[in-house]
Amino acid sequence: MQSEAVYQHFRSEEAPLIAEFSDLINQAESEYRPILTNFLDPRERVIIAALLPDNGLVKFKSWGGFKDAERQRGIFYPTYFKPRQDDFELTLLQLRYPIKFAQLKHSQILGTILGSGLQRQVIGDIITDDQQWQVVVDQKISQYLINQVDRIGRTKVKFETTLLSQVLLPAIDWQRAEISVLSWRLDTVLAMAFHFSRKKAKELLAADKVQLNWSRLNRPDTQLKLQDVLSVRGYGRVKLVSTTGVSKRGRIHLQVDILKK
């Protein structure tokens, strides 16, 4: 599908991404070589899938270090190229810290990494099995993190490289639920998924605590679509999976996956 036709199927705020990915596709085709991206979230990979040319001259593959990784690096490549895992240039860092005497949180680890001067786009998934922690990163910045980060909060820590084959099995507990809403408005879906009022939903939006597909927004009237992911600071995430019908009173029945904090 050509990028011009894709714009009408995505939100206006996603236009810069469409332009960026279109340029990378064109570069891979014109230079006839693979082009490696930074880490991409699932929504960005959906946009890429819609942009890939129908002629098959440029293909795309992504990898985040383990099966079902949320954040993955991608490669746009011509047909002669066969991507291998090494081509994604990933490093797995193990976080060493006194497990018996300290507890760490995802937000603490990410905040410390970003506070060291790095951008989110070079950081993949932060993984835990409820005890140990690991971080997938662009291999070019792994040594920087090892050298720069020695504390997270008050906890003394140390990053060490480890084999990707030693990646932890993430402790993720998505729960399937069905909710009934009058519309696809963001504040309406948010309130039903997390069992609070629309007033509370609007307050969270106004406080810049909500992300739609990994981008912040504060418009309660935003119309959602299937496969959208909402992240709410302090509450968790909700993914819109499918519709199961509309009631006689016009209520939309949605199947959602919820990941609570």
C-alpha cells in the first residue's frame, strides 16, 4: 500500500511516523541494502506493515531478543538479504543487585536509564520474573550503561552483559475481560476498563498520565480502534482485542486484555 493512501487509515498525529518509515523503505529499495531501525513499539510495526510495497521488493522483519517482545528492532531489506538474529544488534544486560534486601520497579529502572542521557528508542524491553531484572538494548550503548549506572534509587546495582539465550521468561499477567460501552471515546473505554468514573478518566488525561499506543495525549473524545493499547500510569494497560456485538440499546461489547499494576 502506498504511503499516501495509508494516511487516511491512521491518526493525524501518526503522520510523522508514516513519513519516516516511508523514507526508510525507499532507502532500502534505492540503495538495495538492509536498513536497521531503532526499537519499535507494536503500533509502529502495524504502521510499517501497512506501508510495505505490494511489489515485494522491500521486506521487513523485527526481533526484540525473545518471543513476543513488545519493543523490537526492525530491518527493512531487499529480497537477496536473509536477516539473522545477530543482524538486529541486540545486547541483553543483567541487573545485579541485592535481591534479598531491595525491590526494584520497571519505572525506576527505565527512569534511571533515561536519566543517564539515553533516548527511549535505544532501549528494548525491561524484563522481570518477579525477582531478577534484565534489559534489552542497542548493542552500541551497552557499555555506556555498564559504565554510567551504578545506582537505582538508593539501591546499588551493576549491569552485566549476558547471552540472549539466557533471557528471562517475563512475568506478565494479561487478563481477558468483556466490557460494554456506549461509544469508542477514549474516556468512556478507560472508565469501563479500570472501573472508575469518566470524570476520573478526564482527570488522568489532563494530568498527562495516559498514553495511546505509546504516545501521550489528553483528548478524552479521541476515537479508539481495535488493537489500540492504552497505558495509564498507576493503573496498568488495556488492549482492545475484538468486538462481540452491539446490544439492542446500542452498547458496544468489547473484548479487552487488561494488565493491572
